[in-house]
Amino acid sequence: MQPEDFGGVTADEAIRRVLEVQWQGKAIAAVTQYRVDEPERWSEYIREQMIAF
């Protein structure tokens, strides 16, 4: 395999990028589900974050 097989990056870098995108998708889905399942706790979390800044 050559770097051009992966858009000019090494296989390790290509895999790292795929895993990063996959992790981000799972994290976004988890937060979205938390907002749906626990709206009061989500609101409390947001209020706390606003106070911290």
C-alpha cells in the first residue's frame, strides 16, 4: 500500500481519522439522546456551564 491509497496519508493516519470521525458521531448521538431522555438534567447542566463562563 502507498500513501496515495489513503489520500496522501499513511494507513495509520487514515485509520486515526476514521476513528476520530466515528467517535465524534457517537459522542454527538449520546448527547442528543441525553437531551431527549433527561431534559431537566440537561437544562441544569447548561445553566451550570453558563455560570462557569
